[in-house]
Amino acid sequence: MGKVWNVGVAGLGAMGRVVAGGLASGELPGMRLAAVAEVCAENPFDVPKVDFCALALACDLVCECLPAAAVPDLAAACLPAGTDMVVITSAALLLYPEILEAHRDSRARIFVPSGALAGMDAVRALASAGAVTGARLASTKPPAGFGRADIVDKTRIFAGNALGAARAYPANVNVAATLTLASGLPPEAVEVEVWADPAATGNTHEIRVESAFSVVTARVEGQPDPANPKTSALAGRSVLAALRRLTAPLVVG
């Protein structure tokens, strides 16, 4: 039997509970839930509840499921300790560039799951050749996802670039940051539109990535997480899929 990874989860909101639950249930062979870090919520799992520093020291890998503003503190604990991170709140990597600056001096790795997007494998392939010439994202959610009960017609509430989108909606458009990181383009070069639509029944994300020899388009129509309409129900599962790839004997895509 190979190495068993001790995995921690930082944040036990809707997404964190999906990730911790998958680990605790034995869904991921070769990985075990070792500890959690949570400031507010109760800990329903039979593992220690610790602070970020203790989590980093107790684990081989930490899964981040936090508000964007809390990610720098987690990174400050994990990166100097050489503890790998799965970062689903990718907007934090644009908003707090000191995370990636510290990462360059660390032996730790940062994994960014695809979250609520599709086609990231093809985008990464284009980026590896330095071939991406343009990237666009359009995200549409019900107004409740933005806390906007006042919107009664489909309304574009943001048009700009990925950095501006991360600043304006850090809890809603991690997809913009993920697309940016996969494309290799600077965040100012990735075009983003955000729409609130009362007729929408879920969260829709459409991407178009252009290069000299390929154009990648993808559309995902996902359901919002019942416990947190700001995020997609797919996002938590994408974290588990990213973890599974780390120990799987066969990896596709």
C-alpha cells in the first residue's frame, strides 16, 4: 500500500463540508481527513479543529474553502511549511499577489481546480504553447446569487476584465480568475461580463479562448449550491476530482 495523504480542509461552509465529507467517507483512496480549520461553524467531523498554522503542520495537503479575504492567512501558514494547497477561491490569487510571490520561494505546490468551468484542459494545452491570444467569460446567475432582490429583468451588472471582476464580486466569479490562470494571460487581458437574470434557474458560465490554431468554447449550466447560492454545486465536486487525480493510477485530461 502506498502513502496515505493527510488532508486538511480550511473552511466548513457549503463547499468545505462537501470536500471534508468526501474525505471522511473514504471516497478518495489514499487520502484521509486529518483536521479542519473553521472560525465560526461547528465541526461535524471526527477530526481535530485547529488553527491555520496547526493545520499546515498536521497535513500534507490543505484544501482551501474560504472567503477570499481569508486565503492570504492560510497561504502564510501553508507555504513556509511546504504544505501543498488546493485553492478553489482562485480570485484570491489575483486580489492578493503576495500569495504567488511567496509561492515562488516555497517548495509547496498550489493546485487550482476547474471549479464551475469546463474546457480548462484545452485552455492549458494552448497556454503551454504560449498560443492564447484572447479569452472571454460570460457568467449569468439568479439575482439571489449576488444578493440583488431589486433586479427584475436580465441585467449586466459588470463588464470589464478579470481583475476588476474579482474585486467587484470575489465570492461569485472565481471562474474569471481560474480562466485567467489557465490561459496564461494577464488578468487585465481577460474580458468578463457578469449578468443577473431572474429567469435563470442555475449558474451559467460560457468561455471563449482564442489562439492562432484553435478556438475553445465551453458552456456550463450548473445548479447553485443549496446552502450557498453564490457558488456552484459543481465547485465542491471539482475539488474532490482534483484530489482524486493526485493519487489516481490513470489520469485523463
